[in-house]
Amino acid sequence: MHARIQKWENSLAVRIPRSFAAATGIEEGSAVEIANDDGETRLHPLPAPRYELDELLAQITPEDLHTEINSGQATGGETW
């Protein structure tokens, strides 16, 4: 498959044909790794990051915690 490099603002870009993207699982917003192996450019899709709630909560420090904010009296159908 052939493609052409084009200027995209201050960078260069290559368009990936839809059939190739579908076959490799690449879609808009996919994270990829670009590598140069002995002068050969390679593009590898990266797996989507997986997060576990317990791991994220364990990273909270006292500096990350905030106090309550008083936003005034309820003005609609809020329940406090």
C-alpha cells in the first residue's frame, strides 16, 4: 500500500486508508508508537489504558483532598 506524506500545520502526516485502519484496529484517537528501526519507520497501535478504581484511589494524597464548598441556598429541585 502506498501513501503520501503531507504537511499538517508544523508537522508531517500520513493518511491511513480506512481498510488498513480497520484491519489493524486503528481508529481516530488511537494511541500509537512510532519507532525508527534501522531507518525503517514503524507504527504500532498501543492498547487502551486500563484503570482500576482501587489503584486510582490509592494515589490520592492529602494535598489532593478539598473541603466542601458552600454554593448557597437551593434554588431549584435540589435535595440536600
